[in-house]
Amino acid sequence: MTKPGAPRPVVIPHYASVGRDIIISNMKTAGLSRDEYLRLLEKA
């Protein structure tokens, strides 16, 4: 999945639990709002 305008690829670790700081950092990098992130998470 790609998002036009994202400055670099976002890497999502494959852990049982991903820390809040990693999630927030990835959201900022991808330029996603909380609602956009949750919508995409439901699709995954």
C-alpha cells in the first residue's frame, strides 16, 4: 500500500504488541490522521 506524498516508507514491526510511540511516529511519517489510521487498520 502506498500513499502519495509520504516522505519515506513506513515499517510496521511484526510484534505481538506495537508501542504507542511507534504507531504515532508512523502516522506522522505517513501523514495519516487517527481516523485514517483506524480505517486502514480495519482493512488489514
